[in-house]
Amino acid sequence: MLLTLDLNDPRPLHEQVAVAIRRAIEAGDIAPGDRLPPARDLAHALGVNANTVLRSLRDLRDEGLLEFRRGRGVSVLRRPDGRAALRTRARDLLDEAARYGLTAGDVVALITDLSEEMA
Amino acid sequence: MTDPRDTSATGFRTRFLPAAAAWAVLVAAVLVAVPLVLAGRLPDPLATHWGPSGRPDGSMSFAAFALFPVVLWVAVAGIGIGVAARARTLVRRAPRAFYCAGLAWAGGLLITTQAFTVAANLDRGDWTRAAGMTWQVAVVVVAPIALGALGWLAGRRGPDASPAPPPAEPVIDLSPGKRPVWVSTATAPWASWLTLVALAAAVVIAAAARSGLIRDGWGAVVPLALTGVVGAVLSSVSVRVVPESLTVSVGPLRWPLRRVRLDRVERAWVEERYPAQVGGWGYRGLPGRATIMIRGGECLVVRYTSGGELGITVDDAAAGAALLNALIARQHPSVER
């Protein structure tokens, strides 16, 4: 499974790992029914503690994206719905805006402008 | 499946299976008929083993001599044809030729061995007076190999599945501030079961031997424990690619492991490899051209700048190869500077 961690993300590590896994599911790199690699392999590759990865996996299970099955490991249950997928991308957009010195308000204004143009 | 190559495989199977079965029946018929027809002219027991001098030095009862090769052949041919006839093996030329060669060689070996044994014992009143073996040994070695070569040629005829088209290249974000990693595994459930059964048997026998329930049990404990360890190592492989290195580790403990710095990797790609091609499971081939074979199928192959290659059977290999190649391409300008 291909995962990308954002090194400039100020959020706690377990959230960053969850974001990376959620993105891989959104992108279709890993499909519903597929099994995730063992948590300690993920932890090793990401350079984080195995408990951190387990915490992200539990969060994603609580979101309904993953399924834990005894003896069969962790597998993908479903892809995130449109709202959740957009939320991740909006978060990326806000992060990028911050790098250009724009606030969330500026982004909202930008989106309002855009939607008026398109209407 | 809607794959067009599968329909040709079905047609091929209806020709392949009767031919293989005919060979199996022919060999079995010879193995049964020769001792039965000549039973009256053979001693009981008859000489079945010859020493280095060429004189007979071991014997077997007639019943065992008549039965043993047939039972062995039924087992070998049954397993061989059963495996070769599986759709996945049947449509691929290399493993099919391998199994055909094996079947031809095994049949030839059993028939030539039986023929020379019968000839040496024919019309001798007692096995100790059986004829010597000299040049016959060379025939027993060479003739089955020649038959095996014919079997290999016969097995090469027919369709060869074209490898599956490569999946779309995944998008890899190599922008600064991003850390892409790839993690994947392959598992062989049968090896896990082998481990469990072998270790459980080793523990039970060791306990029984220690408590005096059985005598001479210790001899079986060591090979069983070794089988368990080998099974454990063969049960899974884990491959990790991070921007600095490639790590390959095997077994439930992820040890032994091999870590390679990415500046030592030239490129990576995906291949289909099967146990019949590389000679079985485990670490196959010589260092520099080796495959870590856990299960047949998709395989990540990396080529080192030293010229060596390593193949690892692992799921999702295309994404791993794409990440490796992207990371190598990124670091190349700085290497050439």
C-alpha cells in the first residue's frame, strides 16, 4: 500500500497516519475487501510507533472505513463518502492557502466568487 | 472469466489431459505386466540392489518388487498431472514443460530400473546369483533424462498465456515536505499450517519422550522443529520502501531482513514468477539472480547498480516498483553531480 505522510502537517501523528490511509482508500490504491499490511509493518515504514498506527486504524474503523477481523487482520470496508472525501481535500486546500498567507476566510471568499462565476 | 485465453486453455486441456493420462496408463501397464508375465522365471526374493563392484548385495520379496514401482508411479503421476492440469499452470508454457519433463523422466526411470532388474534376475534360481550391473547403470541414468527432454519438448507445445497487462501507474507525490512510503506483504497460509503442525508434533513427541512414554522419540523432534522453523520463515514476506531504503524481511518475526540503500538500486519492475520456474519455495537461485518465493504470481524485481537482481513475490508490486523508480529518478541528478 502506497502512503504519503505530510511532514509539515501540525496535527498529531495518529491523525496524520489516518489521513494518509484514508487518502490511499479514496484514491483506490486499496479497494474494499483488500487487507491492510500488518500495523507493525506500517509503523516501521512510517517511522512511528506501532501503537500510533493502531490508534489511527481504530479511528478509521470507528469512521466505518475499516473492519477488524480476528485472525484475518484489518481490511477495507468501504470508500469514504463524498462529504468525507471533500473534507480531506478542503483540509489540503486550507493547508496550501496557509502557505500563501491566506486565511480560511479568504478561501471561503474565493469559493463564493468561483461559484458565482460558474452560476 | 471472459479472458479469451481461457477458452483456448479449455480446448487445450481436452487434448493435454488424455495425452498425459495415456502416458501414465502406459507406464503403469508396463510396470504391472512385466513382473506378472515373467513371474515364473524370477526368484523370490529377487536381487534389487547392486554394490559398487556390480554384484547384487540387496534383495526384495517378489510381491514388494511388483507392487512398489506401481504405487510410487500412481502417486507421482497423480500429483504431477493433477498439478499440471490446474488452469493456472496449464496455460503457461514453462511450468507445463517442467511437469511434462518430470513425468516423462519419472516414468522412464521406473521402467528402465525395473527392466534391468528383471533381466538380471531372469532364470536365476537365487537372488545372490543374479547377473551383475555395469553398463546398465549408464542407461538407467541417461535414458530417463532423454525421455525427460522429449517430455519437455512435448510440454512446450500449446498455448502460453501472455502476462497480464501492467496496472496503471499510481500517482506519487514527491514534492518537498511529503514522505511517500510503500508497504506490502505476501503470505502463504499453507506454510503457517505446516509450522503449526510440525511444532505441535515436535512438542508432543518431546514431551512423550521426556516422560518415557515412547522410546527413541528424540530423533524425530529435531527434524520436526526444523520443519517448523522453515515453515515459519516461508509463511510471509514483507517489503517496505521508504525514501532512504528498501527493506525485505521474512517470517512472522520479520527476521532475517535485508536492507538496501536506494542509491544502490538501479531500477524496479513487476514480473510474474512461479515456484516451478524458480525451483520451489524460499530463497531460490544464486545471490545476484535470486527470487524470494512465497507464493506464485506477481513479483517485485529490483536491479542493483552492482548488476545483481532480486525478485520478491509480493502483492501490489506495481505501486512498489513505481515508487522505487520515482525515488531513484529524483535522487539521480544529485548522484551525477
